Amino acid sequence: MDQDPIKQLQSFLDQRGNVLEKISSIHSTLGSLRGDPQSSLTSQSAAEIPSTATTVVDAHYQRLLQALQEMQGQIEQRVRPAVQLVVQSQVDQLRGQSDEKIAALRDCLGEIDRSVLQCLAGLDEYQKRYADLDTLNKNLAGLGVAPAPLPDKISVDSLTETLSARLTHLSQKRGG
């Protein structure tokens, strides 16, 4: 079994098809003999043919039919392992592809998780800096100076809405 399983199966199927055609031809010939057993004994007249000759023809017919059925069974037995080999090869190939896709999805999910963790770290940093800026603005206001305008405040309590708004903002920025 040095050949590729698919080529091997094709070879078996081609051979099987040829043999099955021959079997079908033989079967047809046998069928015609069975339908008119006396035509095979043309040298004798119908009156001279004993009933045992018909029985002998039927017995030959039955043996040939059985032989043909055995040949078909043997062909099926030989083709079945090749078919199973091809199916197993395809299963292995599909499982391999599936495993690769699963690994790629896990990698993507890992990247998303790292990005979310970075996002949370960035959110913590943003809140600290916002608090520092707010304190500076209060100190400026205490000195009688107009405070600098503060950027949007991002709350951890409404993280889902904040992330959704930021994603929308980034999508518009990227698309435009």
C-alpha cells in the first residue's frame, strides 16, 4: 500500500467496475440459458431431451450464479478496506484542520484577553490621571484661576457602556 489511499481506491473501483461488468455479462448469458435451457442442447431434438438434462442445466446455472455472487462478495471485501482507509484519511485530515482552527481561535481569544487586561490597566491609569488633573483644577480654582477643561470621565461602574462608546468612536475613526 505504497500509493495514496485515494488513488488506491480509484484503482480498486476501476477494477471492480470492470469485473462487475463482466459478471453482469455472464449473469445475462446465464439468464438467457436459464430461460431456454434446450437451446444449449441444439444437437438433440426436444423429444430426445430427458428431464434430467434440464435439471443438470439448472444445477450448472445455480453453481455459476453462486460463483458470481461469491466473486462479487470478494470484490466488496477487497474494496471495503480501501474505502475505510480513505475515509479514515479524510477524518484525520479534517481533525487536523479542526485542531489548527481551534488553536487559532484560542490564540485570538488570548490576544483579546491580553487586550482587555491592557484596557483595564489603561482605565486604571486614566482614572488616576483624571483624579490628579481634577485635584490640580481644584487647586487652580482655589487660587482664583480658571481651571482647564477636563476630558470625559470614564467610570468603571459603566465599563460596558464606556467600552461600547470607545469602540464606536474608534470604528468611526478607522472607517473615515
